[in-house]
Amino acid sequence: MHYRLINYVLLLLLTGLMLNSSAYASDAKVLMLVDTCVACHGSNGNSVGPATPSIAGMRKNLFIKAMTDMKSGKRPSTVMHIIAKGYTDEEIELMAEFFNKQTFVNKFAPQPLVDNEKARQGKMLHEQHCSGCHKIGGPRKPLGNKIAGQWVPYLRYRISEFRSGADTTSPIMASALEYFFKLHQDDGIEDLLHYYGSLK
């Protein structure tokens, strides 16, 4: 009886070790995958450079769509179309889950050279034209990614991709920008960008 108890305890310990080692291997794989993103997107997805977006807190479905679109060439990019091809669909999903759980932290708010008057005008324009999808406060709609606190040069570049037709992945966004530009021209775009750059 005593030996049976010892064997049972040993079996439980070995099972626990196997489960823990399996979980550790899984965690290690995720960390290995996301560590490749740090150089451009910052620690835990919080970018420290104006050319690269923060991806901390990015919704899983949007992360997967962005990576898939760049992998297929539908979404223009400088190097991400090459990098994305190096990941399987399963790996992209693991990365999406990781970054979705990270907290967006903007250490540079308000961003350098943000014009307060432009930001004030931009807030009004945002509420009139953009808040339906891109919520600043409260829950965001499924199609709207987080833009508050993103780097202004990055946002300016992304807007130019939609307006020029280089990025065809979101006809809704392209159409909305075309309508916005007819009403407010480049000055309105800049006001919006200064508003987003002023936020945390």
C-alpha cells in the first residue's frame, strides 16, 4: 500500500513537470517570436520611433489581417512583407494573442512639435468624421484600430497610402478619407494628426 502511494505521488509529480515543461516551451516560443519585433516596434509593442506604429493592445483580428495582407503583398510595406513571409499562420496567431494582451504606453505624449491649436481643431474634426470607427474613449468598433497616441509621421504616411491607392485593403477608409479631403483639404488632415499626436 505504501509503495502504491509513493508511485501515485511520483506519477502526479512527473505529470506536473511534463505539463509545466510543455507550457514553458510554448511560452518560450511566443517570446522568441515577439522578440524579433522589438527592434522596430519597441518592448512589448510600444514603439519608440516615429516611423513605426505601436502594436501593444492591437486587436487580434486586426494584427492577423495586417500580417496576412503584408505577407500576400496586398498591403504595402518597406520590409514587413518580407518579414511576414517568415511566419506560419499559427505563429502569427500566437503573436497576435501576445500583443493584444500588452498595454499601450505612450511615453512621448504630447509628441514633440504638436501644435495645440491644430490639435483643438483636430479634435472637432475627429468627432465629426472619424469617431464612428476610431473611438478615442470607450469601446472601439471592430474595424477601427487604435490611433490615439500613434506617431504622427507614421499616421501621415498611412493616410497617404490610402489616398494614393497604394493600400487597397480598406475601401471604407479610402472612401472616408476622400470625402474628408474634399471638405477639409490637407490642413484638416494635419489638424487630425496633431490631435492624435497630443493624446496618450
